[in-house]
Amino acid sequence: MKTLRQYLDETACEEPLKDLIELIAYQSIPIRDAFIDNQSYAGTENTYGEEQAALDKWADDHIISVLGKSGFVKAIASEEQADIVRFPDAFGDYAVVMDPLDGSSLIQVNLAVGTIVGIYRGGDALQKGEDLAVAMYMLYGPMTVLTITVGGGVYTFALDSDGIFVLLKENVRIPEGTLFGSGGIRNEWLPGHHDFISLCEQKGGKLRYSGSFVADFHQILTYGGIYCYPAARGKPEGKLRLVFEANPIGFIAKQAGGAISDGTQDLLTVLPEKPDHRTPIYVGSKSLIDAAESCMKEHN
Ligand code: P6P
């Protein structure tokens, strides 16, 4: 079976970028091994006032340490860091954006969580999503699965018993499905979002929402449908972050024939104002993204 390195050798990626991709992807092994000793909450909050799980901090510290020592990376923007972490002496010129452990509230209930990563050339972490060189996520489910694009389509790999990522699927495309999931509290949803969710139900869509963006998106990538975390009353920016969550996942979605929007525009064209730029998110099958934008438009 084709390995991650064999796939990368068939792409136009430069050698340092291939090495950086593999370095990040294989951190899934120590991260997964750390689950058992990091079940609790850390007693601290991140920059968003969200309680940090012990594994949030462990994964963040671990990846920053590994990338800092590698010399590949000039800057890291992490959901768990208030500011961009800089390595001015790095020989490489890449910027990494990451949510080191997305969905960490599910660690204690043994549900699937993930690591979301984007890589930019040029050392600047606050670039548009459409300018990503690499978008990838590691999903810690029954298998450890890597989903990645370097701009030539989406590929998935699974970690085998020898600890090697081997190809599962090539040129993954998001089908026009009807699964839907939405975060937020129903009685805080705005009219346009209410209308869109009603439309999804009228289409016979099934509700799939676990509390883990990576796991929920992976279902959408496979079966088609939409993941939403909308704006709400008093929360016009929604909850999720443009830089660390929306852009890498949205880049993968677009490469797979889907789309990502804030309900009014293609999120990949939005220039991040700051590392903690929050945004409403609709990501998945193109026809459902178009339907969501139509519902929002009727109420704006
Ligand atoms: P809620 C996890 O904190 C996360 O960023 C996503 O992974 C997930 O989809 C969402 O937030 C869950 O948020 O408000 O439903 O707990």
C-alpha cells in the first residue's frame, strides 16, 4: 500500500515541506499515547475563556517543542496560545496554524477527536485560507486517520500496525449528501439559521453532531452534508476560529469539491484580522452551502 512519503514524492512539494508534513503527521502517535495520562481538565483557560483539557496543553506544548527544534518553522499560530509563537532563527520559511487537540471535551468520554493543521509558505500565519500550501487533520478514532491536501486533491491515510501512514483513499470528493449538524443553542439561533435547519430536515436529512469538528467534518467529507456553527443572538461571530479551524478544514472541503462559508461569503477569501478571529461556519456539500447562504440572505 502506498505510504505517506510515496504520495508526497509524487507531488510537487519541495523536500523541506515533505519533511515538515511527515514530522507533524507522525506526532499523532505520541499525542494518542498521551490520552490515557491526560484525561482531566488542566484548571486553566485558553484565550477564548474556554476551559483547557490537560491534553489541549500537552498536545500544544508537544507540537510547538517539536516544530521549534526542527528549524522548519518561522511562526506557529495555535488555538491554545494567546500570541503567535515565533522562531526567528529557523532556517525554514513556513508558518503553521493549528488546533492541537480539537474536541477535547470528548477525551473523557472516549469519542473521536482530532488535530487540525495548516501550513503556509512565507512565514506569515495570518494569510487567507486560499493561500494555504497544506491543509491536514489527524483524526483519533478507532483508527488514526490522516486527511491531507497539498493542493492536488484530498487523500486519506491510516496508521498501520508498524506505525506507518498508508493510503486509504485518493482524490476524495464530498458527495451531495443530506447529513447535517449544528452547534449553538437552538433558542439563540437567528431566523436565517432556523430556516436553513428546517430546510435540511425537510430534505430528510439526519442530524449528526458529536461535539468534535474534525470527527463531524470527516463524516461530511465521506457521506456528504453540512457542518454548521452559526452566528447566534449576542454572538455574531459564532464560536469557531477562522485561522486554526475554518481555514484548514475549508481548504480540504474545497479541494474535495465542497465549500465553506460564514453564511454570506467564501471564508477562504477572508484575510484574518488577528489569530483569534472567530467566524460563523458552514462547511460541506456545495449545494447545501448555497442553500445556507440563500437562507441567510433572505433575513439580512
Ligand atoms: P459546543 C470543540 O470545542 C469545537 O471547537 C468543535 O470541535 C466542536 O464542533 C464545537 O466546538 C463544539 O461546541 O458548543 O457544541 O460544545
